[in-house]
Amino acid sequence: MNVLGMFVKRAAPGQVKTRLAASIGPVAAARVYEAFVETLLARLASAGQQRLLAVSPDEAVAHFSRQIPASPWQVVPQGAGDLGARMARFFAQDDGASQRRVLVGSDCPQLSPQAVEEAFELLRSKRVVLGPAEDGGYYLIGLSGETPDLFLDMPWSTTDVLALTLDRLRTAGIEPALLARQFDVDVADDLARLRGELSQSRDPHLVRLAQRLDEILGARG
């Protein structure tokens, strides 16, 4: 079974997109974050065979369940611990049915369903798939079968995450499959780049995202 997970937070001003908030303010940054999440929920609604929206904090399960009723996404809590512990927990929840699990975040709203399906297809022959991000992290990770611990003692939100992950895989003798490089939207320059790319898109979800961003950033005067 192909299981897609997406990690999200409740979009409270000052709690999400904090680096972007330094340029556009915490309220606008939270609204941008919400727009990214909504776009990915719509674009990836048919990717995989099961879709889990893993939310933080755990108390936000009710909030997200109200926001997306009758959705193809099942809302579940991420659970306690740092990011690495929560990611490890997601991949450990295998029901023994030969699952291929792919996990994404919300910093790359241009991520396509085709890229996710490519990851699942690669997991048929590879134990690990990574989507490299330009900032030195990754926007997607997929696992199938036994792998070394890729999440414990990882310096999250640094430029070393991808390199250290590849080092651990190399030490374990595992060659990962790599998807096309993408950029995360973390700061104002990233957002400007995204808006430029969206202006060329004909995908209806990305066109709507472009409109939402215009509304949000225009509202700031």
C-alpha cells in the first residue's frame, strides 16, 4: 500500500513561517502558510492509496477535521517529541501490509502529484527516496523496508540535513533514489520566486494559490 503523509501545524501567527514573518508580518505569514497547506491538500488529494494529514499540536486534530470534512485525507496527530521523533513515529506505523510511505511538509507548495507518484514507484525497487531541497534539506522522504535511523540527532532546519542523511545511508550501504531538486519557501526571496513561477502556471490549484497570495500580500498595503 502507498501511504502519503503530510506534516502541518495549526497556522497561529508567530508559530509558522517565522522567517517569512520577519519580512511580511506574522499574520500575513500565517495566511500564506494556510494557503500552502490548502493547495497541497487539493493537489495531492489523489496521490497514493491512503493520505494522512498529521497535525501539530495534537489538540489541532479537531480544528483540521472541521476544516476538511469528508476529505480524502485522514487527520491524525503527530504525537510528542521533536521533529525527528515525530517523523520516526510516522514511518514506524506500518501495519505489516508491505507499505511504502512518503512524507512531505508544506514548504514546497509547487510539489506535484506526479512527483509523489514517482517516489512511490521508485520505492518498489529502492528502500529510500529523497526529494532534495535547494537549502540543503529535503522536501520529501520515502521509505520502504528496513533503514537506519535517519531522524535521531539530526540538526533540523540547517543546511546539513540532506548531506548527513546521505552519509547515514552510505554507511548503511543503501543507495537512495533522488527526485528533482526543488526550493522551499522560507523567506521573502523564496516567496517572490514562487510568485514568479506561479504566474506562468496553468494548473488550476496553482492559479488559485497565486490569487490567494496576491490577496494576502495586497491586503498588507
